Amino acid sequence: MRLFRAPVALVVSLTLALTMTGCIGLSSASSFVPGANPGSVKAVPSLKGVTLTVGSKDFTEQLILGKMAVILLRVAGADVVDKTNIQGSNAVRKAQESGAIDIAWEYTGTSWISYNGHENPIRDQQKQWQVVHDEDLRHNIQWLPMAPLNDTYAFGVRAAEAKKLGVTKLSDLSKLSTKDLSFCVESEFASRNDGFPGALRTYGIPLGSKVSRSNVHNLDTGVVYTATAKGTCNFGEVFTTDGRINGLHLTVLADDKHFFPNYNVAVNVYEPIYKKHPEIAKVFDGVTKKLTNEQMAVMTAQVDMEGADPAIVAHDWLKKNGFVS
């Protein structure tokens, strides 16, 4: 789930620790955000001088998205308080429910399963967004339209090994021998019914019989990628927008039975703020439509593989696509 992801080691080392009402610890990823001028996103007269607080979680994708929001809202004319890089999804959620944060990007599956307590995901992406949208209105959160970007679970395999084993989709794993079915996974994924055990059952390779427990390696999230690339295991748990997939020459197996939950990302706005300023939706509309797994994978690779600052990556992408100048 999008609950626990390793934070990025930022090039800019300055971190401003801030504590807000309600004892929620909120931190800024960096005091630096590149300036920008209007592009296709224009100044919005009704937002001039309006103070808006932007939050984000503390992993690479969220830092990039959070900085995008800061840049876009400043271009639109708002006075933006940058509280990106908050540790833990629950902290972001509580802050937004209370109004300590006005705007943050969130994932449909995270809200549905983790915040609203549902066990069974909805396979249709638009329907999943709709039910989350409807339920979260009770929590003072307005969901703006979702992006094509769906940062969900997947299994990656070394490209050469995928060719050798003849696998392109998860259904192919049932044809392999027990010795070839080795996995690197993180601890939470390994124990969740909507994670590793459920996936194995769905694809006919249950843990303890077809998949030997001795062939399952529990590792930290970041280590899973490198361990899979080095051959510690044949199949590693990955996130579909992670730039390390391409950087380490991994192939993602298609989830052809659509087991994994949808985690489409969308902007969440504190409902009282949205009622006062529904024009916020127009600021993000074009950007949201443009965000795909492929686009985000390029951006996260620039941070995680090349050491770029998330704020600069966010600015450059917005400028390249004409949203700002």
C-alpha cells in the first residue's frame, strides 16, 4: 500500500521541523522551491493572497507531487505554506481531516482500505475513485479527479531471467518449478491478504506448497530492488511508478487477473477550503490528466538514481509540459 515507503535522501539537507495544533509533526522537505511563471496554468484572481498549506508523504513520488502543488498554487497567486515530507500516511490524513493541511495528493486504494477500513478493493478504477470520493466527504475531504497514474504493487524480474523462464505475466508463474519461484518482499506486503499471500493464491502458487517458504526473502523496500537485480530472488515486489525498475533493468509482470488494488493518485482538498475556492480544481486539472506511470517513473529515477532534487524535477516537468514557464 502507499502507507510505508522509504524516504528519499535529499540533495538539499536543510529540513525545517514544524509542529502544528493537535501535536501533528509536519516537516518541510526543503525550504527551496524553484520560482515559476504562468504557462497553461494562469493566475487565478480569486486565489490572490489566499493562504493554502500543502502537505505530502515522505517518499520520492510524493515529494515530487507535493512540490508540483506548491509551484502550481503559487503561480495561481496563492500564498503557499510548504509542509511536504511528512512521515507516515496517517499523519498526513489526520492533518488534512483537521484542516492543518489544505491540499495533498492521495491514493484511492490507501483511503479505501487503510483510512476507511474496507478489506476488498474495487477493481474498476473509476468506481474505486467514486466510492472513496463519496465516503471521504464525511471526513471533510474533497477528492478532485484522479490521474491515470496507478502506483500499485507488481512483481519485477531481471529482464534476462524473464526471457529465460518465459514469463511475461503473473499467470505464467504457475508453470514454473518450485525452485524457480523465489521472491523478495517487504514485511508488510508479505503478511497482507491484499498483498503477497493473496496474490499467490489467486495465481495458483500458494505459499507453503508451490512456493517454498525458504524461497521467500523478507527485506526492506529499497533492498528488494537491488536484491532482485542481483539475483537473490527471481521475483521482487515493486511499485509500478518506481524509476528503479528501468534503472536496474527489471521487467514488470502483468497482473493479468487484476488482483492488486488500484492506487490512482488525486488531489485531496480540505472540504471547507474547497467550498470557498472550488477554482482550485482548475489549477490541477491539466496536470492530473498528464500524470502516468511512465511519466512518474522517469521523474522518480531522476531523484533515486541520479540524485536530483524533487523540487527541481517537479519544476522541470511542469515547464517541459507547458504548465508553467
